[in-house]
Amino acid sequence: MLQEHRDGFIDELWLDHDLGGDDSIMPVVTLLEEAAFNGQPFHIGAIFVHSANPIGAETVVRVLARWHYRVLRAVA
């Protein structure tokens, strides 16, 4: 999905750290991080991180905020 909208603007992106089993959102976080490192960050208004895994969610927030993405922790 991100690659399809690479040259556009994404208003909101919602990420959950744990995706089931051993899967996590970290490959997507790495993609966003590498794009920013290469000077071509994705144009995203806000990234909302929602997860029942507080350590995983904080990792996502910390990594993406480091690259100046607007990241917010969504809590219930």
C-alpha cells in the first residue's frame, strides 16, 4: 500500500505492533525509516500507533519520531 502511494500524501497511517503469531509491523517501520534515511520520507500527515504491546508500540513511536514522522500513540 505504501509503495502504491509513494508519490502522494497519506493523511493518516494506523499501525499495530503485533500482527498475530510472530509477525509484527517492524518491516513496515523499517521501510519508512529507510526512506527517511535516504532523504525521501513518505509524506504522511500522522502515524497513529495502537497496540496492546506497550514495549512494541514505544519502539515504533521512538524509531519513527527519530526520522521526524509525526507519530502519536493511540490509547483506549
